[in-house]
Amino acid sequence: MCPVTGVPPEQPALAGLEVPTPRRRRVAAPPGPAARLPVARVCVDLAPPHLDRPFEYVVPETLDAAARPGVRVKVRFAGQDVDGWLLERVDHAEHEGRLLPVRRVVSREPVVAPQVALLARAVADRWAGTLADVLRLAVPPRHARVEGEAPSDAVPAGTDATVPDAPCADRDADDVGPPAAPAWDAYRGGPAFLRHVLTGGAPRAVWTALPGLDERRWAAAVAQAVATCVHAGRGALVVVPDGRDVERVCAALREVGLLDVADGGVVARLVADDGPAARYRAFLAALRGSARVVVGTRASAFAPVADLGLAVCWDDGDLQHAEPRAPYPHVRDVLALRSELEGAALLVGGHARTVEAQQLVVSGWAREVVADRAVVRARTPRVTALTSVELAREGPAAAARLPAPAWRVLRDALAVGPVLVQVPRAGYVPVVACVRCRTPARCGACHGPLGLARGDGPPACGWCGRLATDRRCDECGASGLRSVRVGSERTAEELGRAFPGVTVRVSGARVAGGVLAEVPDRPALVVATPGAEPYAPSGYAAAVLLDAAVASAGERLGAEVDALRRWLAAAALVRPTGDGGQVLLVGDGAPRPTQALVRWDPSGLAGRELDERVELRLPPAVRVAALTGTRDAVAAVVARVEVPALEVLGPVPQPVDEQRGPALEPEVRALLRVDPAGGAALARAVAASLAIRSARREGGTVRVQMDPADLL
């Protein structure tokens, strides 16, 4: 390089040689648009609410065959490649400017079936969410290897893929010859519901299931209803809380002749816990039409079942049915929307009844399917509530956690079979207090609650995990501790000492053995937390429900109804009164769920709870939008919501969450309340306000939830 000019030297060409000319790079002309339906409307997988609308792109001629509605695509957005779902193709664009082309088709599988796209839009509108958020819940992540396991030209969902030799849905039920359904004979309205399903109708029912351990059990009843629907030539969808219930339903389906897809049948198991490959394989089986029945957990409510004829939601009060991610839909309500959109029958069942299900019955939207009182008394065990009034004659012994009457029932029942002991809390001793002044013990670092993980160890913080080896009470200076709440592991230890030589099994998510699916009929004590009760083939000889006051306490909405649901779930596993089955509720629980358990009357408690909510204007008697976040952000969103007859409650400060740290800005919550008729308008107005907030990039944080369960 020249030190003066800074220009690098050039080698001059030699005389007589031809100077080479640089080759011009040939640029290929971009492909033209597709000749037919050249415009694609794409849902771009982006979070901002103001982008919740389809965007238009040109379909290149080279992607014409692959770019079908429902496929995953890559498109250019804001200078980068993003994922999206192709919703539809049209002739003309609404946008007047130049359209960018679709970059590529990620997969030829139309994973967003037309009925699922319609349902996802309805779910987003009802819960003030975005379509992209719902589609992320509905469509499992792609698994390329699984896509290559079956031919890609299989029948997609939404097309005519009826079961071979299936009877026509419009034929009379007497000519069809439906499969036997003995489990439904005991219910008032049960056989009529199945007849409507068989003839292609769309009945909607709220079913209060009876206990049963044979062909009358709840899983057998669900399987018989599904078999009736499949016999009518339509598909079925069953959504249950967890994998154990999925296995029970699949086993019952095998008993009625409906085998798994892997065995040449029509049943697909769609559970996230099975792993991404198994989940995507089941999803594709339903999408391609080879699976006419889908049994799964929460996300399977969006499964692309072809020609859906029956949707079943079992135990709708279980918290597993509530989606913890935005826009927080509930399986029961998703299936109710799907029932209306696709003309399918809906069955909401459980041993208990939620207030939301009771609202469906009271409003006339659904009919109840229940058994007569004589049948209930014959099929249920004998229930006794051992409250302080009942135990008054025991004297000081009445204060024992396991009083003498309960101990005698355990001793006698162990002679004839296994006994279930339900404990509302897991762990060893999850909460401790000062032995002298009864002040709850707190961690010195983060002020979290102290508990014992085992009997011979020091107390540890339940938040940060620090050990409190040299702790002293801040009030009185004492170092001793006493138990406030006793968990399942400590209960199992105490029962093992009280009944030496008896096998003690513990079932729970936190114990070493995990949640047990089933226990043998041999005499044993089975200690389980709510929801982890294993089955016994012949039923439990007795069940003892401990700490009733703890189980039914709480200020949250529906605490009493949920306590009854947990008690009934355990009591339903006990043998009926005629076979000596007994259930003991120990402790001073709330009066209303205690009485409802003794009478086995879940609908009565749900009806009284609904009447109170109507008077107090609480969900589901009204629609409520809860906005939680920083004060200025919440106030800005609320100010833009304009709905007739809108009530604005708050904003009010929220309790400080010590686990989140003191540095965060304090949060407030505002409630927007309207009558049920204005619920759709409220959701639209809140979504529009959030879109404006997103487009303006307003500061702060806001979380929106429609009809939250933790309203109180």
C-alpha cells in the first residue's frame, strides 16, 4: 500500500495479453405467485396482542402444492424469519401494498384442522387472548421423525373418514342395535342421553357419577358412551385430569372392543407426559383420521378428531383442567364451545359437581344425569362425621388426631381388606410452631415457613431451603418446636407404630414411590394425599379422611365445593354399605361440605353455593376480568374499557409475595364485572385495550384473566 495515497498497488497487464473481464453473477428471477389462490393468510407466532390478526403473504408457485391451509410455514416479519400457521388461501389481498412471499413450508402436515382453527379463535375471544397463544396450546411441537412413520397422504381431519361398516347416524336407534351400556341404567336420563348420541344428536349433560368397581364404574360408563358414539359413525374425545385416569379409560375402552391405534384399533392416547414423540404420534393419528377416539389430558381438548360426535370432561373440578398459561382456558368451557361449534354431544361428569356445572344445569343449557336416592344409598358406603360434638363422650381423647372410634374402624376393616387414609398435606411435618407460645416458625433469611422433612432432622425453610439449626422464637426465645400440620409421611409413620405388622403404603407425588395406580386386595394401610388415591380391585374396606378442618378451610372461591370433591373421590373407592364399607370424616370441617358428604349430595351443595354467588355477583353468575399488575399500567388498561353496565372494583394493593423479592414494584388488582350477557363484549374490550397498550409500548406489567378461580 502506498504510504502517501493509501491506495494498494496494481499489477499492470503485460503487453499483448487480453485483460480478463469479471464474470457477472447471474441472479435468478424470483418465482411468480401461484396461479390459483395466490394469497395466504398466516397467523404469525408472535406474542404482542396488537399483532393478533392474520397477515397476508404471497404463495410462490414453487410452494403451491405444499402450502395447504393448516401447515406450518416460515415467513418474513419485521426483518426476521418467524414461525406461523397458514390459515387459508384467497384470491385477492386486502392489503393494497406489496406482499412478501412465504419463505418455506416447514411441514406438509396440516396440523391446524379447520375445526380446530375455529375453536382456537373462539377460545381466544372468550378469554381475551390471542390466536397464537391458543394455537401453541392446541398444536404440539413438531417431531420430524414421527411424521415420516406414516404416509403423508392419509385422510386429514375434517374430511369424510367414517369407520367402515358404521351405521348411518340418521337411522333409527332400534334398527342400529347399539352396544350394551349397563352402567347407564342406574341414572335418570342416562339411556336417553345415549339414544340421542346414537342418532346423531348433540345432547349436553352434567353427570353425577355413582361409586362402582365393576362394569358400573365411571370409566366403564365413559367407555360405553364412547362406544355408542363410534357405533353411530362419529368420533369421540375424552379429557381427564391425569395419566392414571387416561389408562383407566383406555382399559375400559379395550373391554368394549375399542383397541389402541398401535394394536389396529381407533383409540389414541394423547398425554404430554408420554414424551414429545408419543404425543405427536397420537396427534397425527387423530389428524390423519386413523384414530376416531382420543383420550388425553388438558391439551387434548383441542385434538383434531374428525366428525366429533361426543366430548367428555371427567372431574371438571380438578385443578389440572385449568390451563396455567395465557389465556388460561378451562377444559370444561373449551369443550362446551366445541360442542356448540361442531354440533357434538357434551358430557361433564364427576363424583362431585362444580358450581360451574351447576350453572349449566340451572340455565337450561345442559340436563343433569343423576341416580335416584334409593340407588345412591345402595351404591355408596356408610359415611360418619367424627366432629367434636360426636366425640364429646370421649373426653380429652376427642382432641386426638386419630380418635378411638377411628382406630377401632381401622382395626376391624384391616381384617377384611385394605384401608385408605386420606391426608390433605404431603411431606412429613410441613408447618411447625414455637412449642411455648405457638407462634409460627419462620426462616431468619427470607421469613418463609419452617417445616420438618424427616423426624431426626433440623427444620428447613419451605421457600429458600436453608436449615434453621440454631433457631429461637422471636416472641419468647424458646428453641423447641411443635407440629402444626402433619403430612402424609408422618401419618404413615404413626400408623405403622399403631398397627405393627401391617403393611403401610404411601401414595403421593413427593414420596419415593410416587403416585400408586393400584394396590392389591390384601389388608394394608394406604396413606394418600388428595388426588393420589390408588384403586383397590375389590374396593377399600374403609376410608378415614383426616384433618377435615384443614381440607375445608380457606378463603378462596369454591373452597367448600372443592373439599367435598376431594372427599367424594376417596369415598367412591370404598365398598358399598351392603358389603360393609365405611367412611369416617375426622375433624371439625366446614358444616356444609360435611353434611353434603354424609348425605352424599354434591348437587345440593353446588346449588346452594351458586345461589350465594348469584346474590354476591360472583362467577359464574357474572363475567369478571381480573387485571393484575403495576398501578399505572392497570389504570391505563381499565380506562380504555367501555362496556355497558360495567362495574369497576379497585384497583386495590395485592399482598406482597416475599418469594418474589422486595425490589419488585408493588402490584394492584382491578376487577371488571358485567352480567353474563355482556361477557363477550367485556372480553373484546379488554383485548382491544391490551392491543393498544402493546402498540404504544406502555410501561409496567399487566396480567389479565377472565373468571379467575382465585378471586377471593
